[in-house]
Amino acid sequence: MKAIKTVTRRDFLKGTAGLFLTSTGLSAIPPKASAHAQTKVIVIRNADVVGPNSEIKHSLLQNMINEAVRILTDKNEAQAAWQSLFSKTDIVGIKTNVWHYLPTPKELEIAIQQKLVDLGIPATNIAIDDRGVLDNPIFKKASALINVRPVRTHHWSGVGSCLKNYIMFVRNPSAYHNEGCSDLGKIWTYPVVKGKTRLNILCALTPQFYGRGAHFFDRRYVWPYRGLIVGTDPVAVDTVGSELLRKKRIAHFGDDRALDVLPVHISVADKKYRLGVSDLSKIEIIKVGWRDEVLL
Amino acid sequence: MGFIFRILKATTLCITLLTCLAISNIAFSKEGVLMKTKASWLSEVKGWSPIGDPLLYNPKTIFQYMDGAAELYLAFNIRELTTIRFEKPDKPSIIVEMYEMASSEDAYGVFAFEQQDPDAAIGQGSEFGGGLLRFWKGRTFVTIFGEEPGQDIEAAILILGRRIADTIPETGNPPRILRYLPDTALSFSKKDAWFLRSHIHLNQRFFIARANILMLAPDVDAVLARYEIENGRVHSLLVCYPSSDKAKTALASFKNAYMPDAGTFSSVKTENGKWTSIDRTNNFVIVVFDAPDEFFAQSLIRATKDILIKEGL
């Protein structure tokens, strides 16, 4: 019998295929093919940003996002940091996430919007949207995008990531669900978003690290990490977010309990679409603020 | 004129086809699992009442309800899905999903694949945790979940679950293949076991290969068992094919793809210093992964074969 050419567990054991790659068949692509040699991701936390009744302290959150952007851009002041990413003439779409069990917090949307207004961008040139982005006039003519969503496990893509958050920029989202949504990176090559994203933010105030089934939200697997994961490289931000959830699963269950789907789309976005870095060893994770059970 | 006529004709045909598809695929059918259970559970429970008509999906339309998540149910031969929402003013909703599978083995398979919570003593096997009730009975697999946690809603979910289970008249057996794996007879004990029909789901529990090198399929029964030993885990996969010929082909396929370096031998030391062994008896194939040594792997295979012989297989 003629051998089937496939990636097997043994390739993984040899170290010639990362676990994510084994599910995508892309192990032949050499590591040098990554888009960037080094990338920076800020993990910023504040023990008081989420109160005992899950209320979010707006001023603390505003400080966190400002400080994250300042460190990310190597500036001395937050204003200068934001100015290095956006200009007054930009038309900005803030791509949020409205999944009602765990949406992007309004406080975070407002903090970002306020900072853009502070830069001198007219409020009429800023929009916050999720499911209506394709028909939103601001998003249609946007010169810049900010991608912000909570980090959580996801039934179809393994991890609800920044990459996944752009699925609403296509009319047929279900067409991207094959093989664990492996081709989500392709959406980032379409004109509606290509090259426009200046900032990627995973909200890790209360992430969900495990779940089962298509619709099920399980509060047992949500924990108050009280953090934000911020960067310009969506793949690196997602890699760090995914690693955070994995470390939490190990801490909670004693081992890395399998997700419904491996988050293969993150490494595919790196290796196939060159959107960023998925190799943790090539990501500089800068941890700021509260350090208890930081996990990363 | 002819051109316009052709466009009109094509448009009419498209609209007709789409309408037919919509009606045949999505509309509620009185032949569904709901009617088979007489739907007597479709009444108020602790203030929660059913809203609207139940929705029915078949294997072709189930993607419209749950998209990629449908793969699990399709692998276990789903025939029909019925869903309905229960609502109570100012309270989170309860969502009921009833999956009618081709066999009780399939219903068990869906249930056991993701089982993790304490038993709720409902149906033939159940679990309840975090506001989600899952159980199976006969050919039916049921999930009931509340959109938010809370004592009241969880009590309502359990009552609803018992009602539904009581209206399912048939019972069934879990897959026989589960009984063919050795348990505590040797110096190791079986920790977990999953009934499978798809290599995608096999890979979710224990990654073997991206391609379907063991030729798993809806008419193939497989069970993956995890054994805990002193210094790690050993996995054993027992697969029952419809015929000996298919088992022979699958064994050859696996050896070619996974252990080409084994040549005519049935064991190989893999890159982690552990052993993989494979064997076949009639229409069964047994593979042991990550055994600490070849003798251990062969012992586990032999113990499995002994059980198959005792069962007259």
C-alpha cells in the first residue's frame, strides 16, 4: 500500500511540526518565514480595575490602556503615544465584540473612543460596531481600525481572538469555519481591513479559559485576570492570549484539557498570511502592574 | 426579448428552488422527535414557558443552527435536532436541544465525548454542572442550559430534564466495544475512554495524524482509552471495522503512514523513547501508543485480544 503523506504525532515528537501546525499540514514552511523577527506585546493588569460585583472602574481602565499604548510605542507620554498611531484626519472604526455573555466592556470602548477624541479626531469620524461593520458608513471609509474584544475559548476557532474578531468583515462568516477556522487570516488581506489596524487589544479583565459546545457560556471557567493584552501585531497578541488561557487550564485542571478545536488559525495567520508572529519565543511580553498569578 | 424571458425564467426558478429549500429544511415537522415524545414536557416549569414553535433541523440544515459545531453530531449520525426556548419575565432563558441519533451507541457517543460533570441521575447517563444538563436515553441526546446561573433556573432545568427523559419511551445500550478494553486486570488501570467514529474527534482527544490513516467512518466503532501508569500515560485504540478486509486495509494504512520504519514488525520505538504497537484480530485493529517498552505494549494488546476471544469475536 502506498503511504499517505500526512503529518503525524511522530512529526510532532521529532519537533518538526508544532502542535498547531500538525492540524493544518503547514509544517513544511520553515520558521524563518515568519513576518517579523521580534514583536512586542504588553500585558497590563490592575488588581482594582474589576470590583467585587464585577463593576469596572473606568478611570483605572483608561489609565491601563493609556499606559499600555505608551509602553508599546516607547513614548514618554500617553498623548504622544496615541499620536504616533493616529492622526487628526483619521477616520477610525473600533471593531468591538457584542457576544452577550462576554462582550467587550462598554467602559473599554469609551476609554478608547475618548482617547481618539482627545487627539482631535471628530466624534463623527469614529464608530464602534461589531455585526454591522460592513454596512457602517464610518467603517466603509475608515483609514484606521482598532480591534478590541475579550479573550475566551471559542467553539469553532479554539480561541476567540483578535484575528477571529474580523469575521464580521465578510458576508459569509460560516465559510471560514472549516478546520478550526484556520483561514481567518485571509480576511485580513481583504481591502476593507488590509493594513488599517493600528491597535489590537484583547480584553483579559474576565477571560473564559474553557468551554464546551456551540452556545454554552460557563461561568465556572471565567476568572478575574484583570488585564489587557495590547499590541500592534494581531498574531502576537493572540498567541499571548491563547497561551494565557492554556496556562490557566493547566493551573485549573492540572493538565491542558483539550479544547473543542485547536486555535490553528493563529499559526496559519503567521505562516500562511504573514500577519505576525506566532512563535512565543520571538514575542517580547512586557508585563506591567499587578503580578499575582500572572501566568505568562 | 428572448434574453429577458430567459432571465425571468431563471429568476423564477431560483426563487422557487430557494423557497422549496427553505420550507423543506427549516420548517417545523410534526414527524420530529418532539412528536415521538408526545411533547408532554412542553409546558410551564417553575414560571418558565415555551416560546414559539420548536425548530427542527436535519443533517443538512443543522449548520444553520450551530455551524461548525455540527461536525460532532454528524460524526455520530444525527437524524434530527429539535430546539426550543423557555422564557420567564426578567429571568434568563432556558434552551432545550434534543438530538435524535441513528442509534443508542451514537447518543451515548455524543454524551460521553464531552462528559465531565457530576451525574444528575436523569436518563441513561447524565451530568449537570454550571447550569448545563446533558443526558442520553435510547437514541436521544439532550442538552438543557440556562443563559445565566441561579438556583431557580437550575431547579427548573432539572425538572424539565426529568420530564423529557420520562417521555422518551425507548432505552438502548452503550457501545459494546467499550467492554472489550482491559480495565484493572493488569498492572495499570483505565482512566478514561471515549467512543469515536471520526478521526477529527480522535485527534481532539489524542492527536495521531492529520489524515484519516485509520479510516474511521460513521459505520466504524472505535474506542480510545487512556491508561495511567507510574510515569505517564498510555493510550490504546480499539477499532471495529465492518469487515476483516477493511481492518486489514486500515492496519496497512496506519503502518505505512505512522510507522514505515517498523518494516514487517508490529512495534516501533518512537521519537519520545516510547513504543507504539499495532495488531489485528478479525475485523478489529488494536493500537497502543506511548507504552514504556515493547513488552508493555504487547501485553496490553494481548489482554485486549483475550477479551475479544472470550466474547467470541
